[in-house]
Amino acid sequence: MVDMAKSDDLGEPENSDVTDTGEPSAIPKRVFAQKFTAEQQAKRAGQEQYTKAVLKVWETRRTARREALLARADAVRAATKEYSLLGLGGKYEEVRFEDVRIRTPFVRLNPKRPLRAPGEKYDRSTDLDTRPASTRLINRKNSALRVLMSAIYVAHLEFEAGKTSVNKHPNVFVEPELAPWWKLCGLHVKPTSPARMNRERGRALNRALSVLHAVGLVHTGSDPVAGRFKNWILNSEARNGRRYTVPAERRSPETVRVPRAFFARGWHLVLEPGEIATFLAIVEFTQRMEGQPRSSKKDIGVALGETIRWERYGLSEDTYLEAIHVLDEFGLIDVFDPMPNRRRGKLNPSRNLIPADEESDEQVPYRVIYPPPPDSVTAPFATDAVDVVLSRLAYPVPLWLEDLPVDDRVAERLLGK
């Protein structure tokens, strides 16, 4: 996240006239009738230099992410195509279920973990060990969460509710009418010789399975026995030591209900692990709060403040704040900011000009709305995830960083028309 609060207020003169210089710029500029002092000019120059650096960082990150997705786009599309061929008895059934049910303990801790005592030193190892499984899997960059989400979706496609999942698929090599796991999980390797590609596919899958085995989400053979990843077994995502069974279809607080289209469109293969974990937390908390009375219109959606994120979901501030804005940009949720003068993570200079008698409380959490309103920019799950994300990442500056009004979010951009 970008913390624009680090920059001092510019001390804008009151009642100054605003004129347009007509100069092309990456950032909206304003010229005031009253001249800035030398100190104010220095602060303004420093802020503009900082802003340009921020824009460059985001451009680099988004370009790299887009290029990586372009490289594995065919692998994601191949996975979603295979999903369309799966079903009971090898026959795909379009209307057999609407939601993929994920057991709540995978996403939310119960009982909650205690808050750190004032002045207590942060211990990353303790933090990770006490998180729910969903956020334990985002500790390091790997494919473990994507592989697990794929396995859960495949189990829903191939087995009825209440039935135990049986692994029928090979890991790498194609068998008659059975797609291999590397394809079902959308794993991509650099194109080389067929033999080498198969080895790399196996290694990529094995790395993910090793992470899942360490967390107790799959069962493999004993290390270092050769072939220990063959015929691996999917365990319950509740980490209760039992084999995975497809949860019942009834609505219950014991499961998080994720639309089937989230998987069918390949979102679990396109989103980053931290974004997946955040999305699951938002869906879980939204469903938990269904029917709760609202005191005002500002109570729209739900607010995952710092305390509940730590106690229940194990989500760090940086992961959560960046993820909700990305999910908003991709159209999976909507974000409402109850703080009109929030400065953190904004490049709009007017956000930094807070009246002297008004305090800026950065602790007021964003409100997140799931599912997003029907009039949102992108209808959730209406389009393949690859196409949506590639189109959004084509712009070097994320929509939320621009801080534009909702009506102008597509038409106007800081680095474009």
C-alpha cells in the first residue's frame, strides 16, 4: 500500500483561485493565485517526486503481473475447459450445484486467537502457526492455494454431497478420459522438450503438494520415499485429520458458499493467493452477517477491521488493504470508504488538504460489499477471469490509486484519457 500520509500537507492558501496550466502531466496539477512560499514549493516538489516514484513502482508491478498471466493464460483456459468435461460418471451436469462449499474453519478461526499484548514483539513464526489454513498458505509465493482450490472444485464436480473424494487423476501423464492434475490446476511451465516439460510440471505440482501436506490438507507418502506424491489423498480443509468429503448443500454457518462460476471462470487460478484468502474472508463474514440490523446507510456491506482480521482471519494489513482494492478493480466486490478525507494509499492531492479543525483517523475501516451492486463496473463472474484481469492490468495505474469518482473510473485515468 502507498502511504501518502507520509507527505506533509501543502498548506494551500485559503480561497485561492484554481487555474489550469494546460501542461500535460501524469498527476492533476493546480496553480494558485497566491504564490507558494519557498518551503511550500519544496514540499510540493518532494510530493510530486514521491508520486512519480509510486506510479513507476505500480507500473512495473502491474506490467510484470500482466506478462506472467499472458504466459499462463493458455494453461488457465485449458483447466477451465477440463472442468466443463467433468461430472458424475464423466458427464458434466450444468445445474447440479450452484455453490462450492468450503468448510468455515479453513477461512475463520474459532475460537479466535488472542491479540498481541501492548508492546509485545511481533513473532512471525507464532503468527503463521496460529492462522487459519487459508492464510497460512499465502506466507510464501507458491501454487499451493490454487492447487487446493482446484482439488476442492474437482471433488464437487465428481462426487455428490456427503461422498468421500477419491483421487482418480494422474499427476502428470494423461490417461484415457482422465485429465492430469497439472492441467486441472492450471500449472504453467516454460515450453521446452516434452520430456522436460513433464518433469517441470511434476516438480511444480509436487512443490504445492509438499506445502499442503505440511499443513495437513493432503496426505502423501513418507518423505523421502520415491513416488510419494502418486495417488495423494485430499484431506478435509477443516484440518480435522479426516479425508475430504463434499459438504452438504444446505446453507449453514459451517460452510462458506462460493459461486460455482468463481471456479468455472478460473478466478482461483488468476487471483494472487492473498487476494483469494481475502475474498474468502469477505464472503464468509458477509454470510455470517446476513440479516443483521443496520444503523445507517454507511453500514453497507461489512467492515473487517484490524482486530477481527487478526483474531479470526490472520490477514495482515498490507495484504488485506491491497487485496480489497484489487478485488474491487476486477469487479468481484465493491468498496465504500466512510472516510472522505482518507489519505493513505491515494494520489489525489486534494485528499491531503484536511481542514485544520478536522482530524484524520486512519483506523476507520473500509466497507466491503459482496456481491457488488448490479450497476457496478463489472458484473462478477460474467466473464472469464483471464480476460477481465488482462484488460484491467493493461492500465499502469490501478483504479483505486487514482481515487476517481465511480462514474469516471473507466473513462478517466491518471495516465491516459
